[in-house]
Amino acid sequence: MLISGSIQNTELETSKRLGVLYNKHHSWLLACAYNQSKNVTISEDLVQELYIYLGEKNNPKLYYRDSFNLLYCHNFISSRYINYIKRESKLSTISDTYDRQEDKYNTEFDILLEQTYNQLKDELKQLSTTKMWSSAKLFEMYSFADITMEELSNKIGISKSTTFLNIKKIKEHLKNKLQNPFEDEQQ
């Protein structure tokens, strides 16, 4: 019971001192904030933040005579303005990165890539009916499954060099048969 009474006294004292701070020093606080920000709206916001902070804090250590410690209030406004600038610069940097997307999404290239992929699948299907079907199967397993050449050769039971030569043969065949969609980027 005794504690709640002292809390109420502190809240009453804080609100009384906030009134004195507002009545006596409000214009000075606004001038300090304006000297920092050079913007009326921002300076009003900074002073309002100070009042809210002091009202919520209820800290008797911040009292000075009949009001609050003005040096503390000035430092509070300065630090809040510095934080405001940092926050604004971060936000502008983030918005700039979203605005400056130089590489726009290229759907034409995606369509070309899909067409090339379909041609590749068709060519591999045609090769499976010829005597190159084993090499085509090795190439397909190596290219479309996420395994290394060594894992593939161990899985099939043939040497790594034989696997490499078969895959290289199919790559050369496909290179002559199909148009590479990445050729324009390489030049």
C-alpha cells in the first residue's frame, strides 16, 4: 500500500513538472529541435517525443528545481534527431535499391530457355532410338540428376573416363544440333 502511494506521488510530481516544462520552456525546446532539424514538423515531433518519454519514465533523477533538467532534455532531442536521420537514411537506401533494379525480369529469355530445353529433351528422346542411346542415357542421368560423374560411373559400373567420353560425345552432338541461348551473354 505504501509503494502505490509513492508511485502516485511520483506520477503527480511528474505531471506537475511536465506542465512547468511546457509553460516555461516549450518555445526553447522547439528552438533547440529546429536548430537540429531545420524542419518545423520534425522539431515538433521531437519535442512531443520528449514529453511522452518524460511522462512515461517518471524518473525523479531527471528533475531540476521545479521542472526537468534542461540539459538532459536538449541531449534527448539531439540523440533522437540523430536516430531519426539514421533511420531515414536506412529507409532511403532500402527504397533506392528497390527502385534501381537495373536487371529487369526477362520473360523472353525464359521462353527461349524453355524452348531450348524442350528441344534438348526431344533430341535426347530421338537419340535413344539410335545406337547412341547409351551415351544419351548417361548424359541425361548426369545432367538432370544432381550427381557427379564419379557417382554416375560407380552407379552404372563403368570407368569414369568412359562416362566422361560418352557425355562429351553427346555434348558435342547437341552443340551442333541446338542453339545455345547463353551464347549472346558470353560475347
